[in-house]
Amino acid sequence: VTGPLVIVGAGLAAVRVVSTCRDLGYTGPITVVGEEAELPYDRPPLSKGMLLGEGSGEEIRLATESDWQAWDVELLLGQPAVSLDPGARRVRLDDGTELGYERLVVATGAAPVELAAFADLDRVVYLRDLEDSLRLREALAERPRLGIVGGGFIGLEIAAAATELGCPVTVIEAAAEPLGPILGEELGGVIRAWHEEHGVEFLLGAPVASASGPGRVERIETAAGAGIDVDLAVVGVGARPNVGWLADSGLELHRGLSCDPRGRSSDPNVFGVGDAACRHFGEECVPSGHWTGAGEQARVVAATIVGEPTEPAPVDGYFWSDQYGKRMQFRGRVPAGAELHLLDGSYAERRFAVRCASAGEPCGLLSLDSPREFIRGSIELRRAALAPGVR
Ligand SMILES: Cc1cc2nc3c(=O)[nH]c(=O)nc-3n(C[C@H](O)[C@H](O)[C@H](O)COP(=O)(O)OP(=O)(O)OC[C@H]3O[C@@H](n4cnc5c(N)ncnc54)[C@H](O)[C@@H]3O)c2cc1C
């Protein structure tokens, strides 16, 4: 392709698509449209170092001004796209501007799922962007009693940062253990014990029923009748892909923009990448949701656009998370009844690598502060996944 490439969304995936296209020799015009007025930045620090006071936001930029100049990209920031006409190959922005394209990439990421119980209450934070993070950091400086709804990795990272800052923290989680839906109950329990050691309290198996003010959130009640008094609430119960602006486009939407394994949507000129997209491998639908996957998919989409042969990005659910100065890494899956085998360290010393197997075949890997064993285990996992009949 030589015609205009338009990328909607200006986050990690967009930056990777741009850099890879230029690296692979694409010389046509590129426009990046972003809803946020900020130059694209990295999100993982928002729930980690930023909350602990590390930096102001400048240091998490994904590319410098001179990178953007060298890539010769027209950046249209602070302007959301509002609709797409794939037949006419035009995307419309909220100020009425229309952009024509030869290829379009949807890289609009995801937004936090909101809970009705917290509508209209103050001192409730959903963490997705830099502004949210700076606001949360400011609020944590007052050492509030913090209620975190959702024991996923973002909720737990905030719990870790807030306890380090001296805030009393309670995590309210609908599942039986934090991270339970991903890691299973046994490993979720290991992670919970580590947080409890740092003073975090948990209400588990406890979907939120209501939150009361008036005005500021003051109390959170669970469906089981338990309740906690809070000065601040953070809600981290998952994200939904930002594809509302595609509702009338006629493109196939599922858990995001439906794409094939190389990121091509139901329209051959439109691609999806990162948190906004899901990829379909036969019957299986795989949303991204994590940093590494978004970057890998972006490289595949860029290569496909410029016509370079490429393999689809791996489907392994890899994520990392930093809590209490330690790195957790996970890849694969932990089906019900999986056997766990410790490869390194021990749960008690909070340094371990554990392999999960199903019917004798490795299927998942979790490590805490054990990066080398994680690499070794990943090689074994990949070998198992390549064996016939194992996915
Ligand atoms: C607080 C936080 C911590 C995280 N920590 C980790 C971690 O430790 N490990 C890990 O693996 N993953 C982590 N993630 C996930 C990871 O950051 C995401 O998977 C990654 O950012 C996805 O990149 P993306 O480009 O698809 O989306 P995003 O980074 O969300 O970028 C999408 C951009 O598109 C813009 N946009 C939305 N709608 C429109 C529109 N209509 N028009 C124009 N622009 C639009 C958005 O404003 C946004 O700037 C974290 C995410 C968050 C929020």
C-alpha cells in the first residue's frame, strides 16, 4: 500500500503500528487520531510508580516529539473519531473533519466498566488514563480509608501502592479469591496471603450491592450484607473495548472489533489491534487486554498492511504485574482442577515459579520474583503448546 494510513486511537498499539510500518519501509502518509490531548504514553506505570510519586507523566511518553517528526506523522490529538463509513473509506471526527484512507487501524483501547452502585458519587476513581492516576495519587496523599472494588491485577497494584503509602485498604472481590478467575483459587489464595501480610484486608465472594453517600462515597455494602466505611473508592472490575463509535459502521463487533488472527476485520481495509480488538481463531475468540499482546499484534498488523509475510502473534495471555517491588509474570491458563508444580522458590518466601498442568500437559505458568525460571518454564510451555492436540 502507498495510500493514506489512518490510525484511530493514540496509545501503545498505535505507536507500535506506526514505528513498525516505517521500519518496514512504508513511505505513505500516516495520520494518528487520539481522543486524549496528551502525546501517547504508557499505561502500566499509572497503577504502579506514578501512584508512589515517581514522575509527572512526561517520562512515560511512548515516543518523543522528534520520533514523531522522524516518522512524519500527522497527529490529531484531543479529537475522538465518532463514526466510520467503510464503504466510502472515511472516518469522521467529532469536529466534523472527515479523513479518507486506504487502510484504517482501530486502536482505540478499552474503558473501565462502570458500576451503577457508584453513579453520582464523589471520591470514586476509575483508573485508565494519566489524569485518573494523578487524581488518585493526590487523593492517596491524604491517607484515606480505601475501598477497592475488584481484585484483578489493577486493583491489586493499587492496593500495593496504597498500603505502601500508609492507607488502610480493603479489596472487595466477587470471586472466591483475588485473580481467581485467571489464576484459579489456589494461586489466587497465595497472592491474597502476600497482600494480607502487607496489611490489605479482603472481602471475598462479595459482589457489591450498593454504595452510599450522600455526595462523597462513605460506605460500600456487599450482596452478602457485609459493609465497610471508606473515604475513597477505586473501581477496577474490568474494561470494555472502545468500539461504540463503530456501532453504525456495519463492521463485525464481538468482544471488540472482530478480527482474524492477523488483525483484519470483516472489511479488508480495516484492521483492529490491542484492547479494542478481539481475534478469532476458528471458534475461539481471544481479546487482548494486556501490554505485550497489544505490541505483538501491532507488529503483525503493520506487517500485514505493508505486505510483509508474518505469523499471527501468539495467543498465550501473557501479562506481568509489579506489586511491592516484585514482578509477577503469567502466561497460559489454569483450567479447573489443574495440577500445580513448584519449579522454584516457595510461596512462603514470596519468590516462586509454578507450572500448571492439565491431564499431564503444561498449560500455564506463574512466577513471582523469579524471572529466569519463568523464561525456562515458558520454553517448556511453548513446546507443549506446539505438540499435536495441545493448545
Ligand atoms: C492502569 C493500567 C495498568 C496496566 N498495567 C499493565 C501491566 O502491568 N501489564 C500488562 O500486561 N498490561 C497492563 N495494562 C494493560 C495495557 O496498558 C493495555 O493492554 C495497553 O495499553 C493496550 O494498548 P492499546 O493501544 O490497545 O490501548 P490504549 O493504551 O488504551 O490506547 C487507546 C487510546 O485510544 C484513545 N481513544 C479511545 N476512543 C477513541 C476514539 N473514538 N477516537 C480516538 N481515540 C480514541 C484512548 O483515549 C487511548 O488514548 C494496564 C492498563 C492500565 C489502564
